[in-house]
Amino acid sequence: MHFENTLSFARERDIADPLRSFRERFFLPIKPDGEPFVYLCGNSLGLQPKTVENYIRTELNDWAKLGVEGHFHAQNPWLPYHEFLTDSSARLVGARPEEVVVMNSLSVNLHLMMVSFYRPQNSRFKIIIEEDAFPSDLYAVESQIRFHGHNPSDALIKLRPRLGEYCLRTEDIEAAIGQAGDSLSLVLIGGVNYYTGQAFDMEKITAAGHKAGAFVGFDLAHAAGNIELKLHDWEVDFACWCSYKYLNSGPGGVGGCFVHQRHITDPDLPRFAGWWGHDKNTRFKMGPEFHPIPTAEGWQLSNAPILAMASLRASLAIFEEAGLPALRQKSLLLTGYMEFLLQNAAEKGIKIITPSTPGERGCQLSLLTGENGRHIFDRLTHEGVICDWREPNVIRVAPVPLYNTFEEVWLFTQLLLR
């Protein structure tokens, strides 16, 4: 598309946007003057769908009227409540319904998955991860390595970009996996890197990991609801994600988990067990032996957090209506327009470190700033822009297709570069 650096062009694109009405489905943070902030922080916390209150109120009302009987007789019975989220979640990540379960939080799920898929034996004990992975992922893998009696300095391979570059090249990831070879137990990478916004080639990484004899998993915190995924077809072993960023479930929202079909019925795969992962037909017989559900549900520990899941249901209904392919197409245009408007940003000492190839990023651009970066960020906040600061010198901005506009992208760049 031919872009123009004018307010009139941005407004024309908003008028022509087939998804423009979805913005009205969300509450927008409001400035003291009554006008909405330019909210470009959906990669940190998504906005609240206006339907969330009704979804939660329904469960509160049934709790008030029914008490414990709500598990069976609520309008949306609580006993199978997590199942109401399965099909839409599976479509979001390119999975089969039996491969997906909504449960816990992201880091908890990563630990549960590593119980099953990080099983160091003899010389095969190493894990590959990005050097600039989200800190919680680094904490998780390092603690798992220590739990198994190994030293992270020996067992953890951290992928670093080439000198002078900010993102990892796929061929370098493949080479590192191949070099680790028989010593490699697990590859665990973010589907989209939180810091740079780089979207990795998960299909190639998975193939390389499997060729080396390792399991391959992904943290999809910045990928789920952002880019199109095909976890089943790519033969990913496992993946985990949160839902409070692009999936708009609210602060601390419930997480999700994928386990590939070839693993879900494996009785020899170790796991930490809990009663909600037990065979549904005999769960309430309270027997002493654990018999896992032969789906991803078999990794559940506890019964569902209904109110948190109700919030997520409200958002997933919007995704179902809009369709991820259409959202992705708008995302490509919005982010492409922002990149176009920032083409001369280097003159202001600002550099985009997110890949310029659309297929290698989601809707986030990470802007490397100079020594005055924090001042720029604070000024933007004062002028009505909500974005994200990451130490030591990066401003992250995410034009989310569900609720951001071309006019907001244009206005942000004018404020940034003035």
C-alpha cells in the first residue's frame, strides 16, 4: 500500500477499515480533559472489553443465587467452565481442541511443561533460550536446571544476535541447535520476543530442535492474539501463553497451554498431578490413584478460576467475531504505517530494532533511544500517549488492530518526532 504522512490519509484509512467498529467494544483510558489517551500498550495490558462486566456479573449472580450448586446449575455450569474457552483458544494458536487447556498463569504453566519436557539424562541436559528472553523465562529455566542438579553456566545456552545486530537470525538459531546436538534436551524460545518484537520462525526452529533429538516449546505471551500460529502443524511439543496482553482478559488473567497430540496420551510422560487433571468420569470418586485425562486437560491441577475465565470469554468472543486473519491484515497495515512514518526517526536519535520484514514481527515496534530516551518517554506520557519503557533505552509501542487507529499512529509519530 502507498502510505502518506498526512492526517487526512490516516483518517481515510480509518474510514475504510472494515474492523473500525471493534474499537467501540473497549473502554479507552481517558485523560483529565475528557479525551482518550493514545493507548499503544496492549503488548503489556490489553484494554477492557465493555462486555466483561456482564460476563462476570452473570457468574456473580449465579454464585449468589445457587452457591455450590452453581457448579451444575449455573447458566454456564462451573464444573466444565474451562471447556467453554477451548475451541476459540485452539483456533487462536492453530491447535486441535484436545491439545489446548486454559489454566493457571504463564510461568506456572512453563514449569509444569518443563516437568514433562525437560528431562535431562546423562550428556543430554542443555537448554537453549534467547539471551534477552523475558526474565521470568530465564528464572524458570535456570531454576529447573538447578533442580535437576546441573549448573546453568554449563547447561544453559543463551542465543545472542550477531555483533552490531539486535535480532537473532533463523540460520544462527538453527546452527546453535545443531552445534548443541546430542547435549540438547530442550529449546524454549519466545514466539515473539518481548524486547525487540521479533517474531521467530517457529516451524524451522521446531524442525531443527527435533532433528537434534530435543523437545521444543514456546512462550507465546507476545504471540497469542497477535500473529497467526499453527502449533499443531508445526509439530511444536508444547507452548504456554498469558491472556492479559493481546487477549484482553485483565491484569493477571488466566493462562493457556498447548501440548501436541502425540504427547497427550503418553502414560510414560512425567507430570505434576492435580485432581482437576484426573479422569472426569471418576474424579469425584476421590480414588488414590491418578488417571490423567487423555487431553491437554490432564495437566490441570486445580478447578477453574471462574471469574477470571469469564473475563477471558468476553474477549475471545470478540476475537471469534473479528477473525484473527482479518486482525492480522490490519495489524500489518497499522504497523507498516507506523514504520513508514518513522523512516526519518534516526535524525532524532531513534532507531527501530524490530525486524522490518512484516512476517518477522507482530504489531509491536521497539524504538532504541539515546541518552534522553527516558525524557522522551515521560514527555509522551505527559502529552497523552500510553506506551512502554524498557531499560535501558527502549520505548515499545504496539498499535493493536482491535482498538487502535491509523490516526492514533499518525498522532503518536508526530509527538515522538517533534
